[in-house]
Amino acid sequence: MVKRKSIKAQERNLRLSEAVLGVQTRKFKSANAAAIALGLRPDTVRRRVSGVQHTQAEAQLPYQLLSKNQEIILLKWIKGLTASGYAPSHRILREVADEVRTNRCRIYQSRGIQTQQLQTQQLPIPKLPLGQDWVPRFIQRHPNLRVKLGRRVEAQRMNGVTKQVLKAWFDAYKSLITEQKIENHNTYNMDETGFSIGTMQSTRIIVDSTLRTRFQAHPGRQEWVSAVECICMDGTAIDPLIIFKGQNILQSWIPKEVISKWHFSANTKGWTSNLHGLEWLKRVFEPSTREKATLLNGQLQQRLLICDGHDSHISGSFISHCIQNRISLLILPPHTSHILQPLDVAIFGPLKNRLTTALSHLNEAQLLRIQKAEWLEAYIQAREMTFSNLNINSAWRGSGLQPFQPQTVIR
């Protein structure tokens, strides 16, 4: 981790710069007068004015892997990309810095549209690779740069979270699993999450703060796709139901590794509906969990399905099928899924971040359209990294259910 400069040191450097500028512009009669006025040591100001002593940043220049001119080139590049909406990520900045220091990078100059080879007169470039902390240190050296990340929670969600509501829900959960003797391996949480193909999540990007923007360009919303996911309290997950926009599912959309495992459906919007909720229950959940819930004597144990109050989860046909197959429904209170629903607590956020990373090479190529097959391949990759036993257990723990600790949520 990069050590932050202390506020006291920053203030001292600012006062030293002000003293030098004041002497040069005749604001102060002498270095001693500047030192007295700004509360600095006279000898330090004199050395700084005479050029004998350099600033800390100037003293470090000979040891930096990029020259001052090369860093100026990077700053101009970041400013240009920030203005266009394609502010770079840490990885891209590192790659471009490597190109600049080996003089292989070409950029557009402000005087014309022709590109020119970067030529800088400098000492031989060090052979050392850029270190792990090079990007954070580069940002620290240049005050105009900021790392931005936006995250929003709807106001209604915050209003729905009260101690009374939360306590009532945990009491209902505890009562249900006690009365029906529901075990951990028969406890599940399901929810659907939507994706707009072509729209990326917010990522950490480096911007020129003088332009007052943090927007990042992406291919743009093309069409909606939904994924119905389900995790178990024993740390496992059920294969998802993916709902595409279309009249029928085309085999060319689906990679071979999941075509016989995952479940797929389509409708004219790409959204979940009552029909798709029932389809998931009958085609995915009940068959996938029945074997685990069946005892050696053939008796079917009670299963618990925790979900939010979406219409597709509380329709008559959905509830009826649950009753027929010994599935208990426990509905989350309105506007509390972001703290009570395990999938929302620790799965869907990392999933969407990893999906953005998996699609970043397409975004950086500035493609106008992302195909369904490309999106699904990225989703498979992101899901494999996200739905680990560790993450699933963390989701149940974060929602206060396993181990049963309501106080982690009720504060």
C-alpha cells in the first residue's frame, strides 16, 4: 500500500513553494522575510531559492522509471481520454506507461490530426519493470488525478430498514426452521438479476479532475438479459436459468461447456415474469434440490426458499407448486434485500464487477455491439470466479443467517 503524505508535510511544501515564488516576484524583499512571514526556516528557504536544495518531487526524478516529459505525455493522454469518456483503468495506464517509456507509443498532437512518434531526450531507460505500486504513486504525484467509483442505493431501500422490521423477519425465520426442522443443506436463497448487454458497471478509472467528469464510455444498452440464481446454505449453488430476449433460443448463443448443464429460456423482453418464475421452480429448483432433501428411506425433507416479494415469486401457481413439493417460502420485507438477501449481500455485486472485467477487452476495442455468445462466455467466466464456497458462505454470514447472528444486521 502506498503511504500517504502527511497533511503537515503537504502544507510545508506549499508554504515553501509560496516563499520561493514570493521572492522571485518581489512579494518578499528577501528569503529571510519570506521565511518569517510563512513560519519557515530561513536557511531552508535560502537553499530552495538559490536552487541548491530541490523539492522532494524534484529530488526523486532521477530515480523514477519515467522521465518528467514522459509523465507529462501520460497526463495529456489521460486528460484526452477523460474528455472522450474512455478514462483508463489502472491496468490500461500501466500498459501505456510501458509503451511510453520504450518510445513505442503514438498519440495525437493538438496541432493536427497526424500522429507523431514521441521523442524525448532523456537518460537511458531503466530496465526495471513498473512496480506493483507504480500507478498509485503516479496518481499521488499528480494532484489533478483522482480514482473515482460510484455506487448508489435507492432511497426507498434505506427507508424500509428499521429495527422493528428486521427483528420481525429474523424471528419469523428462526421460528420456521425450528418448527419444520429445516437443515442448512435444505435452505436456499434465489433471486434474479438483470444485465443490459453492452452496459458496464462502474470501475476504477483515472481521470483529469480539472475536466469535472467521471463518465466512462461503453457500447451502450443493446438488450436485456436476466439470470435467475440460487445458492444453498451449505456453500453450493444451483445451475442458473438465463433468460434472453428473443422468440427462441439459438444453439449458437450457448457455449458447449454449459449447454447440457445450465438452463435457458427466452421472451420478447428478456425480463423475468410469472411464467419464468414458475418455469425456474419446476424445471430447475425442485429437480436440482430433491435428491439432497430425500432421506435414505425415501422421505422428502422440508426445503426453505428465501426470496424477495417479486410478482414471479408469489403467484398462485408458484406457491401451489411449493406446497405440493414440501418447499417453504420465506419472503423478504420490502426494500430490505440489500442487507437481508445473501445473493445481494455478497454475490451479485462481485459478479457484475467481474463480468465488467471479463468484457473490458470488448469495451476497450470500442465495439458498437456485443453478441449474446460473447456476453454469455464472459458471464460463465465471471460466475465461476464469484460462486465459490467461500463467497457463498460469506453471503449467508453477511445477512446474519449462518451463523444465526441478527445483531450483525440489526444495529
